Amino acid sequence: MRLRVETRTSRKAGSILIQSKKIVEDLGIAPVGSIDKHPSKTSPPPAANNSDQNRNLTTQRKRRRRASEMNKDKVFKLAKGFRGRAKNCIRIARERVEKALQYSYRDRRNKKRDMRSLWIERINAGSRLHGVNYGNFIHGLMKENVQLNRKVLSELAMHEPYSFKVLVDVSRNAFPGNKPIVPKKEGLSSIL
């Protein structure tokens, strides 16, 4: 007949745990999960010192700071210029700084989108002055294998209108859909 004895580890029942271990040692029964493969190489039992074991059960650990948590100086440095208690109360400042860092991460990516859309608007405005819309202009440049990005094209459209007109003409010749748009006549010029 096999006898199974399970020992529990619990902080609340410290004395019960010590007593149950002594009973198990006296009987010579190995607890479940701690069967030795080499019974000859057993370590000597620890000295029964109740004060040491009870002290280990009641000592408190020092609370470790999370890796994401910053120290006060760094938080207050980042919170400089915030309004209200967000600049000088650590709990509020930590929350506001964390949110501000989230916003800055997001907006570093949004800034790239905004700049690209601004370049596209400038290219569209410049190409429409010469009678070609943005989509047809870019398609014609791609057919001619012109390797200019939108940033450079927008700079040319703003500061070098004659150079940009040459690019529009190249795009118009490459893509037959780029027909020159004749502006509508208005007023007296429509009669003449």
C-alpha cells in the first residue's frame, strides 16, 4: 500500500506547514513531486529554527519599479510647460507625460502623411496651370521613367515654373490622355 502525503506551501499556515514537514520526515515518506532519483545523495535536513522560518514568512519585499516607469526628475523634465497639476504632481504628471509620448509617436507618422498630401496638392495646382491634372501628370512621368519624387516635383512647381512646364510637356507627350485643356472663354471673349 502506497501512502501519498502532499505538502502545501502557504504563508498563512506557517506553523502547520512546519509540523507537516516534520511528520513527513519522521515517517520517511517523500512528498509528491519531490521524489529523489538518487536516495543516497540526500542533503541533511535543515536545522529546525522556528524563528528564522517565521521571519522569512513575514518579511516584506521591496517593491520593484516597472521598466516603463520613469523616475521623477525625468517625468518632471518632460512635463515642463504642462498646465495645472500635470507639471508638479508626480501621479498626474506621469499619466500626462505617458499620453504625450503616445501622441508624439503617432504624430511623427501622421506628419509624413500630411507632408505628402501637401506636396500632391502643390503638384496638382502647378500641373493644372498647364492643362494636365495630377493623376495624368504622374502617369505620364512614370511612362517616361522620370525618377523624381513628389517632394522635388512640388519644389519645382513652386520655385521653378519653367522647369516644371518642361516636365508637364514630357508627361503630356508620353501619355495620350494628357490633352491640353483649353480654358473656357468668358464674357466678351466668347462672342469674339
